Amino acid sequence: MGQPIKIIGITDAGKSSLLPIYEQWIYDSECLIGGERQQSFFPEYKGERIILKGNLKKVVELLQSTNKQCVLVASGDPLFYGIGSYLAKKVPIDIYPNVSSVQEAFAKIQESWHDCTFISVHGRQIQGLAQRIDGKDKVCLLTDEKNTPAEIAKYLLSYGIREYEAFIAEALGGENENIVSLSLEKMTDYEGHPLNVVILKRIGESPSWLLGIADGEFKQRKPDKGLITKKEVRVLSLAELNLHEKSIVWDIGTCTGSIAIEAARIARQGQVYAVEKNQADYENCLENTKKFRTDITVKCSKAPDGLEDFPDPDAIFIGGTGGEMQELLKICAARLNSGGRIVLNAATIETLYLANETFKELGFETSINLVQISRSKPILHMNRFEGLNPIYIITAIKKEDQ
């Protein structure tokens, strides 16, 4: 191919938002690439046109093989959730950014944006948005025709997130530019220009759920309140999972969802998938995810059924196996990403032995901790200690070359 492709940012103000030299580069080029909206600003262009419409792979192949002088026009800053970073890995490019819609939106509401959390739901799934937004002081959302301001508001309210004032900046720089300020409740009925940016500013207190949520905060099956991974064991198990912000996590036998929920609050940019065979526990788990503002995938099934629909995980927690542990461990081991971890809680010596032997057969590196916790309990004017059931925490690591 010839010289680098020029990628030029443009706003809804059209040609008036460009430097004269940028406009000259466009008209001097042999091929103009861009979306229909960006192309419409240049009706008198005489060269070849390529409309960007979900055909990026073909466009890249063309750019890699052509000797034509090409210019690509993109919205705002091509490196801010734009095409710039994608093309930079494929072909030689020069980037000439413009003011982004985000910069314009914050300027209109006269707020700083250096301390904002930016999230794009443009062409992406909304799942997981709850835990990414929860507790943030300032959030900016890039929307699309599916994840509209109204749909975003309905979603957030379903997780009890209502402590934000919303600003909707529409068609920035264009003739239909408009800025709207409203509550999330009122935003559920919002209908406006499809090109918009949503800014959320926290004006109320958010619940503070730190690591090690008290057992009593979770909705549990009554009278069987013992079916929860106790706080102390939960914290130690989560530490053994070695989660990072983008971890993909499975929780098998999730019950109340305590591990899955705390994992989702750690891996806010990742995904958490859980299975639970008991219908009552499954329903409690769903209620708990709403309370603790964690949008995770929960299935009511007996593992390994249902696992086939989940993406390969970085970490797996097993709190219950339903008596088919060896088969389950082999499936989990095969699906686990290289270097990943399986953490299994065992209450009996027999389960401990079987799990340890199975992990050895699978070639995993294994370590075991016996956790014995006692909690203080009032008795008359004094206190005594009451022991919880001892738990074996088995951690198995899949070697990098497996």
C-alpha cells in the first residue's frame, strides 16, 4: 500500500468543524471512507466512496491492498471508543482528532471530565453495567439505538440505582443540539434525538458494600440459614481465586450468590456466571443480585448442565457438586483458561480426598487450607466462642502450558 491513511475527526457541525487543510486533504484524496452521516457533509466529493457499515474487515483488506490516497472521516476523536485504535493495529495511519462529543457535552453542562468514568454501551451488551456504575461520582455513557437513555434508566432503577442526576446531550454541534437535565425516573420516558451522550452525576449516597458482606445481609432460605459461604471463608476463598478487574468467573452451587456477588464487585469489568440447582435458592440469589447491584448471569440447573453456554473462565469457585464431583472437575479443568484457578470448599474429609486426587490426576498444582472459625456469642453478661463447621479450602492452579 502507499502512504498512511489519514483519519480525520469531524463533529455534527460538519465541514465548519475542520481546519482548512483537513478539508483540502479530503477533496484531494482518491477514496473517502466513513459512515453515511460523515459522508453526507461532502456531497460534491468526486472520488470513490466507501460507506462504513459493519464491514470493517473488508475495508481493512482493501486498505492493505490499495495504492490509492485514502482519507477516513470519523466522529469526534477517532481514538475515543472509535475506529482509530482498531485500524492502528492493521494499517499505517495518521490521526487528526476533533473535539469529541464527550468534551462538548461536559462543556455544555460546565463540569470537569477528568474525574469521570467513561462507559460505552454503543453496539455492546448492557449486562454488567450496574456494578460498573455503582458508587461512581460521575459517569458518561455512549448510547445507541438499542441502549437508549430510557432503557439505561429502566435498567439502573431495576438495581435500585437512583441517586444520580442525568444530563442528556443531543446532536452536539448540529442544528438540533439540545441539553436536557432530569432524574432517572423521568428519563424512563425520554424520547429524543438518537445521537446523544448521557452523563450521570451522583447527588445522593450510594450503599457501601465492602469486601466481606455480613451473612445476614443476604436473603437466605428459611429455616436452612446454613446454606451460605460464611463471611470469613468467603473472603479467604475470594483471595484464593486471585481475581482481577476483568476476570471471567464461574460460581458452581452459588446458593445465595454470596461468592458470585462479591466476585462481581471485584471483577467489575469482567463477567460472572453462576449455577444453582435449587429453585428457592436460585430465586433468592436473583433478589440478592438486585440488592447488591451486581448484574450477573444465573442459571437454575445442576452442574455440569448449563456450563456449556458460559465463556471459558479465569477462575471457578465450587461450593457444591451434587455428588458428581469428578466429572464436574474434569469439565471445569478442560474449560479453565491457562494459569486459572479452581477453588473448592469441602466440608468432609471424603470430599477433600476425592478432590485432591482428581486435581493430581489432572496435573494441577494444589494447596489446601483448613479453616476453623469461632465467633463470639453473648452468654448472660459475658461472651463465649461458638465454632463454625471446619472448611477445607482447596486451591488448584492450571499450569500456564496446560
